[in-house]
Amino acid sequence: MNFFELAWNILPALLKGTVVTLEITGVSISIGFILGILLALGRVYGNKFIYLLTTTYVEIIRGTPLLTQLFLLYFGLPSIGVMLSPLLAAVIGMGLNSGAYQAEYFRGAIQAVKSGQMIAARSVGMSKFKAVRYIILPQMLRIVIPSWSNELIYLVKYSSLAYMIQAPELMAEGRLIASRNFRTFEVFLVVAFIYLVIVLILSKVLDILEKQIRIPGLEMQAV
């Protein structure tokens, strides 16, 4: 069996794993998005206690390997009676990890919005909450897309670590197939190609999105 015949035969199983990879990535990036915004707001606008709490979380998560965090959730929690399925442990671990990194992207984008806008909003009677919601956040979400898109791309690739806790994603399917036919190089070449296709598609979509919602002249403030 030549390479192309092998690739065609193993493609259905790899696509099954690809669906799981996309599910893990989608749920994780969503968890991280919500958590990241809350952490960023806490670091920029919170009091000393909230700032200390959010900063401590960000530093701990960013200072420890994602694989270690996944192992703690999947292999460590059962020791205290908490059992998580491989997929649940993967999305929780990757979501919590991504939230710390997204928080830094969001914090930088918030600080890129001119401080005078908050002052102007407060001077016309808006509360800080409304000023953040209606003035700061909409601009932040536009500014952050170029840097935030990197996190989404990284998360797609980092999802391959989920196979270490037995999640049936793309890498796990590739490893299973390779263990059966012993054609490791060819199998993982196909796996790498699938990751590449996913990344290229996401990069193109994000590039289009960035151009559609870009605020002229505002991007330079984020540099």
C-alpha cells in the first residue's frame, strides 16, 4: 500500500479525531474568553484584593505547563474523590489555561484604549460599569483580534496534549492507527497535514474578521 492509499484508508478515523479536536478547541477557547475578560477587568479596574487575586491566578497558570495542569485534573483529582472524563478534563484544563493568556491579551487591549474616554464617560454621568461595557469593551474586542488569534491557533495545536489523558482527539487517533500498522511516519504526516489545514483556515477567517471590524487609526494604539 502506497502513501496515498494509506492516507485515504486512515482518513475517516483521523477525521473523527479531528471533530473531537475542534470540539475541545471550541469549548476551551470559549471558557478562556469569558474567564480572560473577567481577569483582565479585574487587573485593570479591580481593587487591590481583586488585582492581587487575578494576578496570582494568571501568574500561576502561565508559570506552570499545560500538561501538568491536565494531569492534576485527570489523574490528581480522583485522589480527593473528583472524577472527570478525559474530554471534560481536557476542556476544563485548557479553558482555564487559555483564560490566563487571553487575560493578558485583553488587558493590553484595554490599556490601548485612551484613558480620556473613561474620564469623558464618567463626566457625563455614566457609571464605571456602563463605561466599560459600552465604550471600553467594544473597542478592546476590535483591538485584540490580531493577538487573540494567536491564542486560538496555539490552542488548536496544544489540544494535541489531550491525548496524554486519553481524550480521543486527532493525535490520539493517529497514535492508535500507527500502533496498528507500524507506519508511524506516514500516519503522522497525514495528522500534521490536517492540523495545517485547520490552522490555515482559521487564520484566513480571522484575517477577514479583523479587516471587517477594524477601526481605522485605532490599531496603532495597540502596538
